[in-house]
Amino acid sequence: MVYPRPRHQSLSPKPATAEHAGEPLQEWLDARSAGRALGVSEKTLCRWRKAELFKAGVHWRRKFPSTNSPVLYHLYRCNEAMNEASARTPCLLERN
């Protein structure tokens, strides 16, 4: 006998940023998951990649060696790059 799945259960995976039952965080995430974890859109990740805020091989890489392959982002390194880009030096703060 087959029972239907209750409507409140989702097929989507659990968020990649939360640790579940002692599992470590994933290092490389797809654009959608990385954007969600970093609080920006997939389009913003792409813009930052093209502006070279994120460096190839360090902050992002292709899933497979093909130009049409999806991009994966290293969550920790991207977060560090975002923090560095938004940080203001003391001399800049004194000018304002």
C-alpha cells in the first residue's frame, strides 16, 4: 500500500549553512545555495565574479571542466572577500 506524502514536507534539501547532526559545512556550494547563505542574489555573485572580487580557483570554480558547467562558490572564502571589500580603513572613517 502506498501512502501519499503529507503536504507540509518539502523536497528541497536543508540549508547548506546549518550543521545537521554533527555534519561539517559544505565547502563548495552552487550559486543558489551560496547566494542564499551569503544573503545576495545569484546575479550579484555573477557580477562580483566578473568584477574579479571573487578570483577563479580561490573563491569560485566550475563543477566540471566546461564553459557551460555550473559555477560553485567556496562559502568561507567568498564571505571573507565580501568582508574585506566592505571594510573601511580608519583614515577613510576620519574623512567623513
